[in-house]
Amino acid sequence: MSEKISLSPIEKVKIDSHGLRGTIHQSLKDEVTGAIREDDQAVIKFHGMYQQDDRDVREERAEKKLDRLYSFMIRLRLPGGFLTSQQWIATHEIAEEHATGVIKITTRQTLQLHGIFKSKIKPTIQAFNRSKLDSIATCGDINRNVVCASHPKQSPLHEKVFAYADKISEMLMPKTRAYYEIWLDDEKILDKKEEEDPLYQDAYLPRKFKIAIAIPPNNDVDVFANDIGLIAIIENNELIGFNIAIGGGLSATHGNSDTYPRLATVIGFCASEEQTFKAIYETLTIQRDFGNRSDRKLARLKYTIDKYGIRWFKDELERRVGFKLETARNYEFTDRKDYYGWQQNHKGYWYYNVFVENGRILDDDKIKLKSALFEIAKTGKANFRFTCNQNLILSDILEKDKISIQKILERYKITAHTENATAIRKNSMACVALSTCPLALAEGQRYLPSLISKIEPLLNKHGLKEEDIIVRMTGCPNGCARPYLAEIGFVGTSPGRYNLHLGGDHQGKRLNKLYRESLDEQSILNELDKLFSDFKMGRNKAEGFGDFALRHQGGN
Ligand code: SRM
Ligand code: SF4
């Protein structure tokens, strides 16, 4: 008897959307509400936008019988996380004119603007388009922003590998012209054949899809957290191909034991660009054909792989690509952090890695980071790169220009801000959470800085000030700041309460474990105080906190 599958409602929305057009035109014209129609909320995700509302004022507005304060978040498509100085200037101006003014670097190396009212979406997209920037497919059930190792000084082949992020992104773009038609007023496509999409067809993927490229020895992209992780294999200064890892994904749902974080499994090696691209493309087609389309909680590639088995997946992939994957090559990751301050690459160009706390670029009482970056962009002497640790690298600076950039950094106290921040703060990141994220159960980026300020004295007390400990916080278990790969992970359960996870490593090769549930701030500090004391007394030589914590919990 054949299994009866009930499709999730989003599947129908996608199929009926006329190539991701939905009724967005009508939704935009409706002046009665700041929101768009429900089905369109799913469709605009494929155009890189989310409808949100300011949760800080929800209750107050409800009491006054006012509608929610709706606005939109727009996420750019920046494969490998790169902007020219001109594009930074444009982004700065667009943020000021159409959004809240804050520019947010995400954990996937791109930028988001929040608080864009419905009437401002089109001007925002059009302004980005004038700077050759778009937001296509940065959300939705489709391949997302492709991330790539950020540190150009690491390898003379960095630029070559970086170019792959762009090529992969292009290869996996949807064929529909809806984005151009709706937001950029391009002519309507009359012949549907023109936008037939052999990859995504009409139902797209069952769920979001993520790809990362790492260049060992640094795993700054957290390659194993992705549906596809490519690990560049470099021998004798030549890129000889990529190891392919599949089935990573971090999200879990509180109370749903069918959901879990999973690290990607390395299944083999592809020597040529052609083979690598075929393997990527066909991994998507397998997920398209076999992924779960009835339960969105179980629809990521990781669940498809665990349902059918890794052996089955590899056989199916080899059948579709028409060649055998080679045995995975040796590689070694030693860390995954950003290299703050000045660095120089093999060609002599300079890079300054700025510490951006939780990726938020704004001017506040402590530091005028946004103004400083605007001034640097106006010199035209630096490009802008974003890291998956939510930081920014001023890049490609000529030797003769280094001093003038340094002066601006000093005048705005950016160098002091970067160099004086404690190791734990520089190794921390948090997701957006409140007030814009509709899924947040607790605070994220608004709270972590103050918690770090309370953890720092504990580290000082135990003589652990210089210790590199990776700390990550999210406002819910979806894992947007990859807390399950942290040495200390905080996962929000309700306002002011977090599950405490311990035991990630410095290379991003190990998931941590749940240690204590739903702690309030004081309980978190008490637990950490004790753990730091035990770590100080009981650590093995050169043992990291995560390794110690796992041993301490009796794990391996
Ligand atoms: Fe995420 C949903 C923010 C990286 C797993 N994520 C969301 C939404 C869009 C909430 C929503 O669905 O309405 C959040 C918007 C908040 C806001 O107001 O901006 C959101 N995710 C973010 C960002 C901005 C966090 C940040 O502070 O940097 C990151 C944007 C990345 C990007 O540029 O594309 C972000 N999200 C991640 C990551 C980390 C990664 O990819 O390396 C994960 C875990 C890895 C993974 O995918 O498994 C992640 N986000 C999720 C999930 C769970 C997906 C799942 O498999 O179930 C959701 C919820 C969903 O999709 O239903 C989610
Ligand atoms: Fe929102 Fe949860 Fe992602 Fe944080 S982890 S941004 S709270 S979905």
C-alpha cells in the first residue's frame, strides 16, 4: 500500500505562486495594513525578505487596539561576503534612508537591514540594484548565501576558492524573473518556457539549503553546520579539489526529540571544478526529490540522509553525477576564529579585522563604528569583507594607504575597541532574537554583551582572562548563532532563561552537550564560576575549556 503524504501548506503556496510572484503586487498596493497577505509572506522570503513586527511594542499596541507595527527585514546575497567601498556607501545610505540605520552582519557573512516599511521595500531593492546588489534567494526553500573562508592572508589560493562561492551561488539561482518584475519593474515574462527551472521546478526545495567552503586550517565558516560543506584541499600551493561533506544542520525544537543538530558527514573528494559542481547540483536534486515535504521540522537534508542512510545517498549521488567520488583527502582544522587587527597577504595587501560585537554596525555611546566605516569607505581605499563570526575585514589596502586608514581607525577608537576587547568577548556571538525575530523565546544580541560583562570578572578571578573560549547565544533552539558548536552555548527557553550547553571544540568538529536547563542569569553565573574554578584546577596541559567541560561531563 502506498504511503499517503499530506503536503505542508507551504508546498501548495510555492506551487501556486506563479514563479514566486504570488499576489505580492496586490499586497503592496493595500494601504490599509502594513502587512502583506499570508501566502505572500512565504513567497517574499524567496526574494530575501521577511515580514516582522516590533515585538517590544506588541502589547502596548494591542491595548490601544492598534495593529502590530509591521516592517520587513531584507537580507543581501553576498557570496563569500564581499562589498566594494562604493557598495558599502550605498548600503550605509540605504540603511539611513529606508531602514533603522543599523547594519547587521549575519552569521552567514552577509548583511541585513531591519525595520523597512512596506512602502519602502521597492525603493530599497531598487537602490541596492543600482549598486549591483540583490537579495534573491537569501531566504526561502532554496540555496541560500554561499559562505566562504574570509581570511585572505591564509592562502595564496584564497581568491580562487572565494570565486567558487560566487559561481555556486549563480549556478543555484532560481530561473524565475519574478524579483526583477516585482521590485525592479522589468517587463512581464509572457512565455512561461523562458523561466522553466530544471533544478527547482515549481515546488523548489522542501526546506532551506546552505553551502559553505572552508580553507583549512581555519574553519571560520563552521563548514560542518551546512547542508553541503566543501573543504578545499590544497597541496603544494595548488588547489587540487574539494572534500564534500553533506547533511549538516543545527536546528532543534524544544520538546521534539525527532529534531536534532547534526554535523555534516564527509563522503568523498572531487578533483575538478566540473565534478564538484555536478556533485553540488545533484545533491540538491536528491534533496528536492526525497526530502520530507509534509513536516517542515523534518525537511532538511540531514533528516533525508538519516532516513535513507549515507550509503544510499552516496550511491544515488554517484548514479546521478555519473562518476565515483574519490576517497576523501586528509585535512586539518586548527581553529575557526577571526584574526583581529592588521594582517598582510602574500601579495602585500593589508587587511584590518574589526571586532563588531554581534555584527551590529551602528553609532552608540561607546563607539561610532558606523561613522568610521563610512569615512573609510569614502576614501575608496578599502574593500569590505564579512566573516561568519559576524565581524568585518577592511581589505585589499595598499601599503601606501595603510597609514591613512589606521588614522581613521584610531580617531574613532576602533583599534582600541578591537584590541582591548577581552578574548571571551571577541569569541562571542549572538543571534538577532528580540525585538524583530518572531521565533525568539529570549533575548540574543541585546543581552549577550551585558552577560559577557558579568562573565569577565569570573574569568579574571580564576586567572583565565586570556583564555579563548567560544561563547554563543541564541534566543531559541533554531541555532542561528550556531550555539551547539560553542564551548559555552546559551539557548533561550523563555524570557531571561537559557539552556546551558558545554563542550564544543576550537575547530568546529564537535557538537556540545546540554549541561543545565532553563537557567536564569544568576544560576548561569554560579555554574560558570564553579566550572571555571574546576577548569583552572583540573585542566590538562593546553586543554581548551570545551574539551575540559566535555571530559568533566563524562563525555568524549
Ligand atoms: Fe536563522 C529563522 C536570523 C543563521 C537556523 N533566522 C530565522 C529568522 C529568519 C526567523 C524567522 O524565520 O522568521 C531569523 C530572523 C531574525 C531577524 O530579525 O533578523 C533568523 N539566522 C538569522 C541570522 C540573521 C542570525 C544572526 O544574528 O546573524 C543569520 C542569518 C544568516 C544568513 O545570512 O543567511 C541566521 N539560522 C542561521 C544559522 C547559522 C548558519 O546557517 O550557519 C542557522 C543554523 C544552521 C542551520 O540552518 O541548521 C539558522 N534560522 C534557522 C532556523 C532553523 C532551520 C531548521 O533547520 O529548522 C530558522 C527557523 C526556520 O527556518 O523555520 C531560522
Ligand atoms: Fe530568531 Fe531563534 Fe534564530 Fe535567534 S535563533 S534569530 S531567536 S530564530
